Amino acid sequence: MNNRYRLWIVLSLLVAFAAGVLGGIFAERLFIHPRHHTRAVRGPSHPPDLEEMARNLGLSPDQKERIRQIFESNDGKFRELYIEMHNRLSALRTEIKNQIDAVLTPEQKQKMEAIIAEHEERRKKEPERTDKDAGRGGSPDKPEGENR
């Protein structure tokens, strides 16, 4: 009979331990590091998307549709501005690089090209990892209020 009680005590302790581990994992995921299951995770400096606006403001379906149309009608302006800014920044980077190249020796230029190439590779990989971590499917250059 003594062995039977030992077995029950050991089994009870194992069940309690397993319950504690599972409870800890659940609490950690729920309270400490909650996952965001939204289409796009927006920082505090970004305006809310249409769904969040509808929830917070209590928009009627008609209001929601009219605001969606406003976003769509201004989408081209956002894209134009993005392209213009991208082109201007590109031109400025090229100008700065040319000025720096004029100061460097040929060996330093080679090292600089390697540094730039390494940076470009890291930059290309970074959005992939960020998008996967955040569960995003969208593009970072979409207008913030748009939710399609």
C-alpha cells in the first residue's frame, strides 16, 4: 500500500508541475507578450486604420463606406508623394556618395562599396523579418488610413 501512495504523490506532483508550466506559458503569451493578430501593427504615432476608426467612433456602415472612398480617392496622392520623396532622397544619397568618393583613396572606395553592399543586404532582409514577426501582408508605403 505504501508504494501505491508514493505513486499517487509522484503522479500528483507531475500533474501539478505540468499545470504550472502550461499556466506559465499561457500567462506569458496572454499578459506579458501578447501577439497582435491584426493586419498591420501600427505604432502610437500612426493614425488609426478604417476598422479601428469604425470601432472607436461608432461609424455607421454609410459613414464607413464614405470614409473608405475618401481613402481610395486620395491613394494616388499618397503614391505620388511617396515616389517623389523616394526619388529626391535617392538623388541626395547619390550626391553625398559622389562627394565622399572624391575624398577617399581607391582602396577606401573599395572598402566603402563593400560596407554599402553589406548594409543593403541587411536592409533587404530586415523588412522580411519584421513583416513575418508582425504578421503583416501589406506594404510599408501604403497610406496609413487605408485598410484593404
